[in-house]
Amino acid sequence: EMSPEERDFQAKIDAETKIEPKNWMPEGYRKTLIRQISQHAHSEIVGMLPEGNWVTRAPTLKRKLQLMAKIQDEAGHGLYLYSAMETLGADRDEEIQKLHDGKAKYSSIFNYPTLNWADMGAVGWLVDGAAIVNQVVLQRTSYGPYSRAMVRICKEESFHQRQGYQILLDMMREGTQEQKDMVQDAINRLWWPALMMFGPHDDDSPNSQQSMAWKIKRKSNDELRQMFIDQTIPQLEYLGCTVPDPDLKWNEERGHYDFGEINWKEFYDVLKGDGPCNRERIATRRKAIEEGAWVREAAVAYAAKQKQRAAA
Ligand code: FAQ
């Protein structure tokens, strides 16, 4: 027997009416959203680090400005998502503390190193490319603030993806053999981790069924992964590169690319904190928070002073 609140909530979900912060919602719905949106926000913030690694070594001023603009967008996405999370009653400081204690998840992809300049291209093309496939669908998520955040974020991610692909195109068209080899090397290292961004197989995804029923997720992990591969392989061919998957081939009957099995042990090792860069990423975030403490304290003191002045 549904309560009137539950009935109203379900009616909204059925009618594709967004759930807004002040509406009644099941506790599980609220918790799932806090989990997903906080993980998403942490991913944006930690995701600044692999690219931050290359700001001082960008090959031209133009590339440096583009890279800085992209990284600043990611900071903006993170703050935007933390705000969406706060509308659910979660505390930003508490959630960030969980990240710094190694208790919160963020996307596995950001625990891999960026070893050469071509990685900046491959991150933009593959990582932002995968992010877009996932986030375009999330524009239709049932929670209003999250859905609206995705609309803006997707616009910026499209620019990121284009700038990444352009880096790789330039290197493949005008580069030396050594630069072309760097592109292929970057793709070889980032291809499988990019596919892991979509999460476990649907059958091994504990959250999917309920999240799909609540319309938090609109397409499954495997569906999105397939969409990403299908749209990325023609771009790969246009570049003149390959992916490190001997099983990848077009399947005429399915109308999709077949592909090999992901190394799930590696995926779960990274989730447990044992990826190549997990410790370094968390240590860098902790240091940034500690070193920025005086700025936050000064801002609070300034705000208090302004308030006092206004009252006087
Ligand atoms: N990494 O039951 P499911 C970006 C966790 S893009 C780490 O399938 P769910 C832009 C999952 O959280 C990246 N953990 O879970 C950018 C769950 O954990 P829990 C961020 C993963 O939620 C580009 C457990 O495994 N995008 O930042 C991963 O239904 C370039 C079981 O999995 C988003 O977060 C993974 N790859 O589906 C920035 C998109 N996969 O808490 C800088 C929004 C799964 O139950 C540079 N999120 N897990 O222990 C989503 O769409 C979903 O949360 C999924 C996972 C699809 C990621």
C-alpha cells in the first residue's frame, strides 16, 4: 500500500516530471543521488590532476590556454555538481572529507598517469567522449537540479572532446613519426580504462535496476559502453590509429561493433584504491585543501566583517 507521498512521487516519475529539492522523495532515492552526484563531482575535481600535469609543458601558448580553459571548466563542473548534491541535504565538507579519507569513489579513469603530450589529446577525445555519452543521457535524469547541471556540462564537454581530437589529428597529420607513435601509445594505454568508465556489466551492477526504475539512470552501463564504441571507432579510423583489442570488429547482424572482454580484476583493483595513481591523487587533493585553508579562512572573516558593517 503506497502512501499519498509515494503515489505522488511515482506519478511524477511516470509522467517524466522532474523531482525538485522540496518534493517528497524516498530515502533510497535521495541516498542514491547523493552517492552518484558526489562521485561525479569528485571525478571532476580529481580529473583536473592528470591534465594539470601538462599545463607547464604544453607545446604552444594556444595549447596551454585551451588546456587551462578545459581544466577550469572541470573545476566549475565539480562545484556545480556539489551544489546539486547539497540540494539533497548532503554536506559538502563531509563528502569532500570522505574523498580525502579514501572512502569515496570517483571515476577509475583518473587513477591512470598521463605520460606524454598525446595523452592530453587522448583524454579529451576518449575520456570526455565517454563522459559525454553518459552525460547526454543524464540530461533526462529524473532529479531536476542534476538534470539541469548536465545540460550545461554537456555543452562544455563537447568543446573538450573536440580540442582533444584536434590535438591528435594535428599530431597524426603533421607530426613526426615519434609524435605519431606517441598518439598510438596514448590510445593503447587509455582505451581499456575509458571503456571501464561505464561501470561493471549490467548483470554485475548492483545499483542499476533500482536507478533505472527511478529514472536516475536512463540507459544501462553496457548500452552506453556500446554506444561509445560505435561512435568512436570511425573517429579512430579517421585518425589512422588502432585500439589494443584483437576482438574488435563490426558485426553486420547486430549493427554494432563486437569487442573483447574488459579486465575486470584491474577495474576492481582501481576501485579498491590500488590503481597506478590512486594514492598520489588523494595526496595531491589533501595538500591542495590544506594549503588553501588560509584563503577559505580569510573569505569567511571578510564575509563576517562585511555583515557586521552592514548591520552597523
Ligand atoms: N569508476 O552499480 P554500479 C568526468 C562504482 S566523467 C569508479 O553500476 P552506478 C568528466 C559505482 O559508483 C566521470 N567507480 O553503479 C571529465 C558503484 O559504487 P558504490 C564521472 C565506479 O552508480 C573528463 C559500484 O561501482 N562521471 O569526470 C565506476 O549505478 C575529463 C557499482 O557500480 C560520472 O560519474 C568507475 N568507472 O553506475 C573530467 C557519471 N563504475 O557507491 C576531467 C555519473 C562503477 O555502489 C577530465 N555516474 N563504479 O560502491 C554514473 O552514471 C554512474 O554512477 C556510473 C556507475 C555509470 C558511473
